[in-house]
Amino acid sequence: MLHDIQKTLWSAADKLRANVDAAEYKHIALGMIFLKFISDSFSARRAELTRRFADDNDEYFLHDCDDELLAEELEDRDYYKAVNVFWVPEGARWEALRANAKQADIGKRIDDALAILELENPSLKGILDKRYARAPLPDGKLGELVDLISTIGFGEDQSKARDILGQVYEYFLGQFASAEGKKGGQFYTPQSIVKTLVAVLDPHQGKVYDPCCGSGGMFVQSEKFIEAHGGQLGDVSIYGQESNPTTWRLAAMNLAIRGIDFNLGREPGDTFTKNQHPDLRADYILANPPFNISDWWHGSLEGDSRWVYGTPPQGNANYAWLQHMLYHLKSDGRAGIVLANGSMSSSQNSEGQIRAAMVDADVVEVMIALPGQLFFNTQIPACLWFLAKNKTTRHGEVLFIDARKLGKMISRVQCELDDEAITRIANLVKAWRAGADAETSYEDIPGFCRSVKLAEIAEHGHVLTPGRYVGAEEIEDNDEDFATKMNALTEKLGEQMAKGTELDLLIRQKLGGLGYDF
């Protein structure tokens, strides 16, 4: 049902896009969906309050309530703030915008509505993108988009409304990533990768940090995971950073619509040179930094305190990201990072030495090789690094998992890890971490996973590619010797060749009967 709504909405919205670039249109469409949700939530809360004020069995019941008192109470912002609903002044409400959708100045009206919202709700300051008056859409298209988004009904149940919006938002983000091609993945990590990171890290409480948070998908998935495991929204506090100003706003909106408290820093900025959370020490870090960035270095980074294991090469930021995250972990914190496969084996410049220092310091916990074609925008094969500041078990060992065969194709060009595969990986890591005394004990599986001592990793030049350690998959052996097997196979081949000759003859006869001899 919801998926049908998403598909219908997307195809209609995409049609309205005309010749506008997907990257530009994304902010127009998602900003408007956000505005509709805020307005609907406000209206739903207002209707709920009106009912409750008149119900003498309700704690909100107002004795001797007349129209004047009712109007006054409905304007009390604390009623809205108490349930994470933003205050929406009259001029910014969706009904007013919809009524004027066909006016030539609808773009300016939307910008004005966003400006009022920011003024009335300090937590939204700077995150609403007021670009509608100059939106590069043909005449009338913006009004049509208002009409289209008016068809999304969020209903009165706040938790359901948030869920509907969250899913519509995620679906749109994914579709935009696909439409944008190369650049899309800069802000969107495929859901199955995020789910895998979250399932393995198992965050329950504390500070969660993403130093390159894109549209905030890691945070959303963490909150979903916690709620699914009996926790409460708010059991974790969210810290993020993002350099792209429009994506930074997108992340803030993505979190605000779900009622998640967050700190994305004072402003968008480069994580290395304008670190927004210099004193943060997180319980969990989840990140998908852009792969192999070559223009990240700045002279001010020379001798930076984050480079504990060695100064990263100026031509590739992979090992800068890894060390930045280790630096920001609490003493018992864990990190999960998506990186290009080259990070596991590269010896260019100082990368080999930094990796060796990290392995020898026993901060590398689990390495996972991923299937190809998981991303919308790049065919570069990727892997997952899991780091631990201080391991509680399995000292001096690294778990290698080769998950390349676990992918399932969901379209001609894209693959994903399904829930079954993710659960298998997460359970395996959990059993391994629990150590030998656990009820479900861990065992190496040839071709899939193996726990390896640091000395063996050193023998392999500190290369961390799982395929090098897990070995070949065991093939079931039925104890027949080679000669017996070969005899059986050649006998079968002989039978099939004889059958082939028989069929050739039959085809010739049939064609001959029709007058086609050859």
C-alpha cells in the first residue's frame, strides 16, 4: 500500500521535474514534503486538543470553556512542544499555500512560509532552504507540485505520520540517488549497508556520531534499530557533520520530521579542517565517507593530534577518516565504516604503515567484504571496517567475513543484502565477540569467515582482504576417487553425445519431409 503511494508520488513528481536537474529538484520536492508534514502535524495536534478540551474525562478538560478560552488555549505552544510538534503560524499552514497554488507568486509565498516557520521555531533556523521564488521550474509546475504533495495524507496519529513521512522521504532519497547517478551516493548510503553497520555495531544507548552524515540515514536506522529492540526514541544522542550546505539541511529535516534530537554542528563544514565536535567522544560511530578523496589535505593538518598511527597521504583521505573516527571514540567505543576495497591492501605512500600500526595496536575488530553493485552511483567494490578502541574479548584477533556471495539482485543494475543475510552476519559477529564460553559458540566457515591472529596478518604484510584469510569454500566430497569420478562423467558425456546424434538425425528427417534437405 505505502509502496504504491511512494511509486505514484515519485512518478508524478518526476514528471513535473521537466528538464530540471535531479540534484536541484530534490531539495524543492523534499522541502515541500517537509512543510506539508509540519503543517499536517500541527493541524492534527490542534484537532486532538480541541476534542480533549471538551472531554470531561480527559486531563486536558477545560471547565466552563467558551470560544475565547478555547482559542487562547489552542495558541499555547507548550501543548505542541510537548509532543515534538512544530508551531505553525496561520500564514505558513498548508491550506493557505494550497489555496494559492495557481497564483504566479506561489514560490514567494512558500519562501515566506518557511521564513515564518524558522522565526517561530529556533531549532529550524538555517535548515529550511528558501529557494522557491527562484525555482528553475516552468510556469505552473510549482503549483502542480503543491497539488500533488497535497495528496499525501499523514493522518492524525503522530507516530504513524512520522513513519509514513520517513518512508516517503527515504524512498525519494533513494530514487534521487538513482536519478542523479554519480553524485547521488555522496549523500545516500543504500539502506542494506546502513542496516548491516547498525546490526553489527548493535547501538543501544549513548552518543552516536557520523562525521560525514549526508542526509542522516545512519541516525534514522540507529533509532529504528533501538526501537525495534525495545528501547526508546532518545536513548541515543545524535552528533553529525556534513560539508555540503544543502545536504546538511536535508539531514536536519530528515531528523526533525522524526522528532529525533540532533546536533549537526553550528554550520556545514569540512570535517578535517572545521571539526564541529572537537571534544566529542562517541560510543558508536557509523560512517560512509566519500571514497578515495584526493583533494582533502590542508597545511593546518600537519601534526594533527588525530594522526595517532601516522600522517595520512595527501592524495587519499581513507586513512584520515579511519584515524579521525578512532580519535573520536570513547575508550570502550566502536566504529563501523564503509570504504573502498583498496583501503584493505593499499601500500601507497604511508597507507601500509598506518594499517600495520592500527592492526598491531589491536584496534581492528571485524573486516567484511561486500557484494558488488550495492551502490547507486559507483561500481567501486566496497568493504566494511569495524574498529574497537579497547576490545573486551578476542584480543589479538580479527574476524574476516567474505559476504560477496550474499547479495541479491533487486534490479538489473543493483544488488542488496536482504534481512536474512544481514541477520546472518550480525549473529556471526555477536557469537564471535562473545568468545568461547558463549552458548552459541563461533566456528570458522571455510570460504565465508575466519578468526585470525595478528601474527598471521603480519605475515601477509598486514593486508586485511577477507578473501586472503577465509580460504576456499568446502565442496561436499562423496569419497569417490578421481578415476571413478572421471569414468562416471565420461560415461554420462558419451550418453549425451549419442542422444545428440539421434536428435540431429531426427531433425534432418523432419526437415527433409518438408522439402528442406541439407
